[in-house]
Amino acid sequence: KICKMVEPAEKEIKTEKLEFPLRPKASPGWKPKEIILESNHPKLTIKNPKMPVKVYAIAFDPEIATDWRSGVRTLCSFAKKGIEEWLKAPFYTAGRNLFSVSTQEDDKQKNFEVDFKNQKYTINLKKVRETSLSDEVFADNQTSLATRQYLNIVIKKILSRDLKLVEWGHNSKYYDLKNKVDISMYNLSIYQGFKTSCEVYANFTPRLLIDFSSRIIRTDTVLDTMKLFRTEEDIRDEFIGRSVVACYANQRMYKVFDVVFNLNPLSKFSNDENKEISYSEYYKKKYNITIKDLTQPLLLHVTRDERKLYLIPELMNMTGLTDEMRKNSKVMYRVAQDTRLEPGDRYQRICDTRDALNKYLEKEGLILEKSSKVKAFRLAPPDIMLGTKSLTPDRGNYQFRDPVKKPANFKDWVVVYHKNNYNDAEGLLNNMKKASGAYGIKVGDCNWIEISETKSAVWGEKITNYMRSNPNTQIVVVLIPPPAKPHVYPVIKQVCNKELGVPSQVIVTTSLQKNTLAVCSKILLQMNAKVGLPIWVTANPAAWGKRKAMMIGVDVFHNIGKLKKSCIGFCATLDDAFTRIFAKIKMQPKAGDEFMPSLANLVREAIMKYLEVNKALPELIIMYRDGVGDSQIPIVMEVETKLIRAMFAKIDPEYKPEFAEIIVKKRIDDRFFGSNAKGEVVNPSSGTVVARDVVSNYFDFFLVAQDVNMGSCTPTHYNVVCNETSLTEDLFYELTYRQCYNYYNWNGPVRVPAVVMYAHKLGFLVGQTYKDEHHPRLDDTYFFL
């Protein structure tokens, strides 16, 4: 049955108070370099803060569909005059809630009668909450939930009603559908817009986040793409979970939950008048659209209220880029021109949007301040210690050709190659020997396995047979031609990682065609790490001292494989330098009751491994937790941390390590801008920390670790949800920043601490290939790089 795309009914707004840890004190004498930045968080000033904001629950008799959002708006609009006379003020609806800044005293409950399509309806408004716009309401995002929702509704109305923009999805991103950039040669259209969100920040200050946004829509239809696949199973794998856009009416965006092959445009459903009608007839009657392919399957979208809506593939456009497009440098360069803005351009777009909003916000008694300056400070880059020397990065990234911290001696290794790539294999060995000297790595002669076929199974069998005769092989290096990569690469990783427990290095032959010596140098460093030997060590903060500490990185991946499993990527450190690791993967069903115990068990395994290596338990554990949405934070705080702390006592009743858990958020819309000597808007430098003004009243901070010279940089947000340590404020910042330098696949800082990046790489590799846990022999290696 076709359903209207609307929100589910909303009951009284409820808030559960979470106890976040407060920001700890800084070390005595800590004086970082202070700087002033511009941000995209203009302060929201309220002209009359004492005005009451009232929230009413909306009920109907007879009841209407709980997710019929347009029905709620329509019926309330018919009663608009009566409602506004009663409230003595305008009102806004959101789901089943009505908001109004009303001075009406007799305001508890009232009924209104309306007629709609020959049906009489009674609208019941019952006051369920009253708040205000005063300072005390903005204690935090939880206390101010109802007020913030009211402000966001007002802003959304301005965006849609006054600025004529359209919201795509449910994330407050608005686009001007009349203003798009068509890239016809690649069948793409790019829509530009922005995101807004009212939040409460430090010192109980409401601010409006504004950021530039872009959306890529492909001009080919879902049906066009479907025809590229042979089986129903392949079609389902491709489309389930994807977002598609309707190419008619208001161009709504939908998420695909399933592809239904036993329905087609000739299938019938009951319409609003309770009459049977086919989808083909419905679209012709309502939109004057003639569906051409009457045998195509239908797409299933499920509303928030779990009602089913069926979509026509022929009338839906694909979103985003294909894998082939992402590999095409010309496509990516052209797309970047309209999606990746330089800092000056982005900042100007934000200011223009702020000014456009202000014209209408003033009528609502609201003003966005022109400037949004924030205090920040800059951390100095750490020393990087190699085998015989140390260096201090200048602008973040660096290059070196010096002995590594612990060089490998490759004397028992094998190169696997196709018979047509003999010269490439020989050249690889020679160049690796040339490159090895500078790094102190020893590269002896290798054994060879020549493959005469391209069948993936043959490559796996040859490697397996070789390993039976040579069980002490240090690493398997596989050279494959580009056409063989899609089907050979997963087999090699399954055989080596899952079945044999030997590190492997896969190289595509075309990568050796340019700058061969430089490429071989990078491969050699990666191989050194894959056999478990550190390339460099990042110096710890001066105030760190000697601590028996463990650092943990966790990332979670969902919908992996046909069984739609979840995958926990887990990486913990086992030494004082945070370079020796313990890496694990945990696969399990997506539905998550088992997730929290699984993570607690992984932490226990890491602690026992630490005990085995160091003959002592870690006294301090810091866990960086990626893969957590805002809605999951309460579960993390109330369940996950308690399970982990309870697990400590199971190891030993007297074992009570200091413990901190930090939520890592990379996909954020917060932006910061600096200026250079010429007064130009630029990205903040590597090491910039924002921990004042636009953070919460608790313990969170933004860090710009990476050095970005193309486009606008995105900081990473760290939210400390558990802190039972004695660490000072500055040690959290310093340690986090320094560990962004400890990722061995990049000479310089990455966006997140290395353990988080390693957890991500591990989960990504597993999700893309063998979708299972690896051989225990690889637990203490960087085999996933």
C-alpha cells in the first residue's frame, strides 16, 4: 500500500539527564600559543527571552495515520484562524507537536472542528510543556531540547517558506533545486545548499551552526543501473541501503530498504479514497507521468513509523558517485570544483547564508551576530624518533630516508606473479633492494611463485601449497595485473589473513610504472610494519612520565555482506610507545544486544595480552570510540562503560585501572577559519585545538591534526563520556594530537589517533574481502595496512 511520506507521531518531549564528566584542570604552568579563529557558529541573540514557548500535543478524532505529516499540517492550517485567536500568537507544527510563543493564560487544552474531504475532524491541543527563551533554559542541549526544537522549526520555516529551499533527508540540509550545476559528460548534477542546526554551547549560549553542503545526483535512473546486473541477488546487494531521489514533484529523497520483484507498476493498492488502483494509473492521474516499463520491480522504502512505501525505479535517480567514477581522476577533479570549496569561498557562503536568514529572523525576534570569533590554541608538533635520529615536522607532513626504528630482515619471503608480469616482478625485487639501504631494512633474495592462470582459486591454491612447505615465511608479496584485482585480491586476503596467518602485500602492476623507486620505498616501509616492527616512535608529552598505559581504538561497520552483519574493528597498544599492537575483529548480527558485551570481552582480551607481554596489568586505559551516532551516546554511557568497568573486577576484584572513553566524530559540520599575513581566510594549522566558546559545558574539544592545503579542513570532535583518570586537560589534547602521527601509512598526522585509524583499516579490509575473523597469528601485526 502506498503511504504518504510523513513523520511518526511525536508525544511529549522527554529528556533524560546524562552525567557527562567535567573538563579537568590544566597542568600548572601550561601556556599554549593562543589564537583567535572565525567559526561557523554565529551567536543567536533573543530580543525578548522571557516570552514563554509552549508545546502542545496534537490529537485527532477520528484518528489519522500517525506518520501523515502533511495531513497534520493541512488539518491544522484549516483551523489556523481559531488556533491563533486562542493562542494570541502564530504557531508551528512538527510531527504531532505544536509550538507557539503564546501569552494566553487559559491555555491548557482546547478542541477545534474542521472539514476535510467530506470528513469532520476534531483537533485536540493539549499543553504538555512550557519553557522560554531565557538564559537559564540553555543550560545544555538536553535541558533546552524543546526550546531548540522550536528555534529549529522557525529556521526551517524561513528556509522553505521565505528562501524557497527544499530539505533532502532528515538532517536539515537545504538545497535550491532551481540552481544546479550539470556535468553532462559524466551524467551528473550537483546541487549546492547548506545545513543549519541550533545548539547550546559553552556558557549556556545558543548558536546556529551554518555550513555549506553539496549533493551529487546522477542523471541515470535506478532502472538504468538495475539493467547492468544479471541476478536479483546482485540488484539487492547494490541498492539496499542506497539513497535515491524522485525525479518528479518535490524531488523527495528516499532510502531503499528492499527491491521487491513480485510487484511491478501494474500491481494495485488502495488509494486515499479506498479504491483499488495500479501504480501506473496512480502516477498518470496524480503527476501526468506515463510509466514506460511495466515489468520493472518496485523499491521498498519504510517510513519512521514502519509503514511501507513502494517506489518506481524508472522515476528515481541515483545519488553519489560510482566506484568507477571515484577511480577516474578527471571526474573527481571536475566534481571537486563545485563540492570542495577553499576556506575563503566556504566562509563567504556561510556569511551570505547568515545574512539571508537574518532578514527574516528579525521578524521572529531573533538576531544572528555578524562575527563568530572563538578562542583556540596551537600545539607544537611532536618529535618523531627513527632508528638513528629524530625529526620535528615543520607543517605537519614530512619525508625521510633514514633507518627506521626497528628494521626488518626479509630473508624468507616469496613473490607471487603472473607469467606475463615476470619483468615487473624482477624489477620490483631490484628496486626494493635499492630502496632498502636508506631505511636500514635488509632485503634478501626471495622465492618465486609463477601463476599461469587468472582464476582466483589458482592463486589461493598456489600460495597455500607453498606455505605448507615453507611455514616460516615472513610475508607473501603478490603482484597482480589490474583486471585480476577485483576477484584475486579478496581470495589472497582470505587465504593469507584467515586461513594461513601470514602477512601479505598485494601490488597492482600499474602502480610500478611511474616513480618506481619511490613506490617501492613506500611498499617496503609498509612491509616492515606488516611483520610487526615499528617504523618510528612518536614522543609522548613531556608531562606524561612513565605510565603503564594502554590505548584502544574501536570502529564499527554495519551491513557487511549478504547476512548484513556488524563488524567491530579493535586495536589496542601493548607498550609504552604505543607502537606494539593487539588487533582483533568481531563479527556479529547487526541487531545489537550482543554488541556491548562483545566490546567488553575484546577489552578483556587486550588486557590479558598486555599482562602476557609486560608481566603487569595496565594502570591507565584510554579508549577512543568511533562509529557512535548521537542517539547511541546514552547507551554507551549507561551500558558500555559499566560493562567494561564490571569486566575489570572479573579480572581481579582489586583491579581498578584509570579509565577514559572518548567518542570520536569525524563526520561533523563544524568549521574553523584562520587568516594569513595577507589577511586571507585559510585553514587552521595542524595542532589547532578549540576547547572554548563553541564546545559544551562538559569535556569535549575539537582538534585539527591534519595539514590541509586543498579545500576546507574538517576538524575532529572528541567527546569525553567517561573520565576516571587523573590526567590533566592538556595531557588529553597533547596525547591525542601526538598519536595522530603514529599511523604508519602516512608520513604526517592523520585526522584521528593511530589506534582509531588502524581499527578502521582493519574493519574496512574485512568488510571488503573475507568478512570473518583473522588468524590469531596476526593479532600483533599491522597485516591490514
